[in-house]
Amino acid sequence: MDKIYVTPILVSAAVVLATYLMKKDELDSTKKPNYVILFLVCLGISGGIVYISSSNDDSINLVMKEIDIGECPF
């Protein structure tokens, strides 16, 4: 259960750190990213991936059934 919380935070922090190191010498303020928004977006994406990959197969099948409109005609 700890993997669900720790991994997304570490991934998000690594992405923000890498972005900061690449953009720290940027003089134009319009090209600098918003680090809070970047952290939250990365946290959401990586949290969703970790949650889906760590849960059992039933949740993946439920998601696939929601995406699928009906039975395959062939």
C-alpha cells in the first residue's frame, strides 16, 4: 500500500527537479514552467498508473468493459 503513495511522489519530484535543472538558466520568464502545476499533473498521472498497475485484474477488466460499447460482432 505504501507503493501507491511513495512512487508517484518520487516520480513527480524527479520530473520537477529535472525540469528545474534544464530551465534554471532561462532568462525569459514566459518560458519557465509553473512547477506546482507540473508537480500536480505528474502526481496525478503517475498515481493513476501506479493504482491501475497495482490493483487486481478485475478493475482493469471493469475499465475495459466501460470503454467497450458492446459485444464484438464476430
